[in-house]
Amino acid sequence: MAKENKWQDRLIHWREQHIPEKQLVLILSFLVGIATAIAAFTLKTFIHAIQYVVEHWLIADEHTWWYLITPVIGITLAAVFVRFIVNDDISHGITKILYAISQRKSIIKAHNMWSSIVGSALTIGFGGSVGAEAPIVLTGSAIGSNLAKAFRLNQKTMMLMIGCGAAGAVGGIFKAPIAGLVFTLEVLMIDLTMYSVAPLLISSVTATTLSYIFSGATPMFQLNHYEAFSVERIPFYLILGLVTGFVSLYFTRGMNYLEQHFKHSVHQWWLKIIIGGLCLSALIFIFPPLYGEGYDVIVELINGDSTTALDNSPFALLGNAAWVVLIYFTLILFLKIVASVATNGGGGVGGIFAPSLFMGAITGFIVSRLMNLAGLDVPETNFALVGMAGLMSGVMHAPLTGIFLIAELTGGYHLFMPLMAVSLASYVVIRLFEPHSLYAMRLAQKGELLTHNKDRSVLTLLKMDNVLETDLTTLFPEMTLGELCKVIAESHRNIFPVIDHDGKLMGILLLDEVRNIMFQPRLYDRFTVSQLMTSPAAILSHDMAMEKVMEIFEDTGAWNLPVADAEGHYLGFVSKSKIFNSYRHVLVHFSEE
């Protein structure tokens, strides 16, 4: 370890002498792009290898009972890997990135550079109903964070390198460089400045270029059948946007509710595997499209094939009449989140990128089929394609990401107008009901989310430890006025916390409250601190978010407030002036170009 540190010190010293930090950031963003492309290719290769073994050795081309077994195998292997090898929670990859940016000084644990790859490959390869994109984004961000940490770069630069890792991951796994950039800006909320745009582009373009080299330049979803855009159909696309907005709301609230319910209802890890595995297996057996990421179904729908998905399903016995197809896909639409929660809740590792694309394509198909049955004549392939943009925009609160990602995924650049109309309508609808995306809502509820609102972001970065003052002299209730005067003479503060002998806060004493009697020696033994102290306007919690702290200061009109732990033990004081000073310092640091 000593040799390693000495080697690192020499490297950093050489860098400081020869490479300015701005040039270093560009070099590191290039390296991050290379690393994330390799990670994305490794993950996809690992998934496809497992799928090949499962589908050709076990399931083959027939609908066998292995459909009931393989997802459970994948969840079990992933759960055992996470619990006994990683020994850390690696689910909710995007949320973890947002948390690291706002609460962990942009530090992501080193194991995240590889653990999500293994966990998600085992989960998805064996049929887990989730996506590989969020795990690879966490992997890319971890690469960026740890590379910046190795060169001992500051927090602002580490945040940028996390963004580079995310941009490279999205660009690499989707072959979508523009989507990689806008995803980082919209979802991770990295500000677009002259300082950040070049590194983000370098990582995204580098990763995408390598993906082209590794797997060819063919779009991820090959679009063979489509109809040219027609202005007359804009109202129909807007209707689709409204529908995808409400489906996004169902996705967000339903997913959040089911995850929380599963988490708090089942505590034993092995029981989670059993319940999650059985639930997922039953769903897949009845609805085979829920097996794996569901990308085959997306390709079928955007190319006009709506009947193949019924193959091997009990619904096939009912034929392929229009009402059968509609009921089948509607049930899949509403049950997809159940399958995804069963996968992750049971111990699997995966994200919601793929489920949102899957549900978006199905939503677009259902809406267009209903319109056609009503005699409106709309292209079902186009609607399935732009429906993906609508769901992604709504679920992620990222309309630009939805627009550019679907255009780049399918090569459907000719449908930019429908993509924009549907994405915007979906985004407007869900914003009326949910101010934050599924990724961010849990952090936002705790005041731990960075946003593009500069004031809120700076307050989020401030922690109680940064502003807590512990140099105030404490008093005891039984102390006399005479003893108090001696304390005042030696103190440089005008406020004093009063505590009992267990350290619990009893009240506060202000110098102004005793100034009129402190120079009357005849009263020194008549009054005690317990008679002179007052209750504070409010007591702050040691884990309270700074935005909440500022709200309390504004509501009470106080300039100084005590801080206590959950048991009421006194910890220190926070002053509004100290918060303002720290705020200015952080704001200047993060506003520098």
C-alpha cells in the first residue's frame, strides 16, 4: 500500500507540473469514454452469453416449464452475489448516483465499477424483467468518480467526471451520443457550462464510436416500416402524449408503492427470493413478453407485428382477434411494473430504462389500435415508436432525453415532430402530479437532491457539520446568577445553551435577558439559571436538510438556533450568518468556469 501511494504521489506531482487541470479533465473524459464503452460491451456480451445458454440448452424454442425456473435461478444468483460477495446495496443505480453527488461529495464506491455488471447480467440473462442500462450508468459514473478520486481532483470536477461516466454509458450501450449528453443534463442535473460541455461530449462520442466498432453502426431497434410525418396527425400524437403522461404517472407511483410495500413487508432475504421469483415466473409463464428486457417485442411492434407476442401464451388459444390482442397487451402494460418489482425486490439487479421503453411501445400500439378501430387511420408503427419517447420523458422527467434517445435508437430522425409533441405532452402531464422523477423523488423528500435551481443545490450541498458551532459555553439550571456572571465575563458569545447533567437541552439563556440585573451583586444568589432561561424558538435536528433549516429560520425570525440529536442531547448551535457565509463559499466554488 505504501508503494502504491508513493507511485500515486509521483504521478500526481508529475501531472501538476506538466498538465493543467482543464487539459487533464479532457484527457480523463476520453479515458472514461473508452472504459464505459468496454463496460457496456462486456455487460451486453455477458447477458447474451447467459441468454444463449438458457434459451438454447434449456428452453430452446418451446414453451417449457423452464420459464418458471430460470428467472428464479437468475434472481437467486444475483442475490447471493450481492449479499455475500459485494455486501452492499447496488440497486437503484441512478438514485445512487444522485445521492453520491449531493450527499457523498461525488464519491462512488470502487466496487460499483464492476459489481453492477455481474449482478445485472445474472438477473437479465436468466429472464429478469428489468433493464441493463441503469446498472451500466452506475458503472460508468463509478469509473468517472474513482478516476477523478485517484488524481485527487476537487468535488466539482468529480461531479463532472460522474456526468462523463453517465454520458459515456448511455452513449455506449444505446449508440446514442446526443442522448448521453442530454441524459446527464436532465436526469443527473449536471449544469451545462463551457467548462462541462466538452468533457461530456468527449465521453459520449468516444463511447459511441467504440460501440460502433464493437457491434456495428446498426441502430439498436431496426426500423423497417414507418409512415412519413403528416401535420394532420399532430392532434392524435398529442392524445398519445397525454395517455403516456398518465401511464408514466402509473409507472412512477405504482413502482414506488410496490417497491416500498415489498421492502417493508418481507424482511428475510431468502423469502424475498422465493416470493419475487414465484411472482415473476408466474407472470412470465402467462405473458412471455415479460421475460427479459422485452426488446424483441419492441422491435416487433415498431415494425407492425402485433401477433408474434402471443406465441407460447395461454392467450394464443383465443386466437389473434383484435380484442384478444388489445386485452393481452393491456394486461402486459399494467403488469410490467409488477414483474420489474418482483425482479429487483427478489434480489435481482436492474433498472427501469428497458421497462419504460417496453411500456411506451405497448402504450403507443394500444392507443393507435383503438384509434384505428374508431376509423381514424393512424400508423401503429409510428405510434409504438414515439410512445417510447413519451414514457421515457414522463418517467424520467427528461423530454430531451426521450426525443433524442428514441431517434438515435431507431434511426427515426424523420419523426422528430411527433417525438417532440408526445414527449412534451407527457412531460407536462406528469409534472402536474409529480414534481420529481422516480429516480429523484425519494431524495427530494429528504431534501437530499441537487437540482438546476442554484439556491437549492447549494443548500443541499451544505451539511449540518459544516455550519454547526460547538464553542458556546453550556450552563446548568441550578447555577446562580453570580456563577452566570463569571461565565459571561469569560465568554465571547451572547447566547448560552442550558443542559442537564445528562447533556439534554433544557433551554437557552440570552445575554440581553440578564443584562439589567447582572451588575447587581445583591441579586447574585437570588436568581438561578432555571429562572432566567427561555425556550428556543425551535430546536434543529442534527440530520435536518439545510433547506428545511432555512425555512425554520425564516418562520421563527431567529438568528441562532440550537441543535439536538434524536434523544434531545445538545450538540451545538447554528447561526443564520454562518449558513450565509458557507453558502457564499460553496456558490463561488461551484459557479467557477
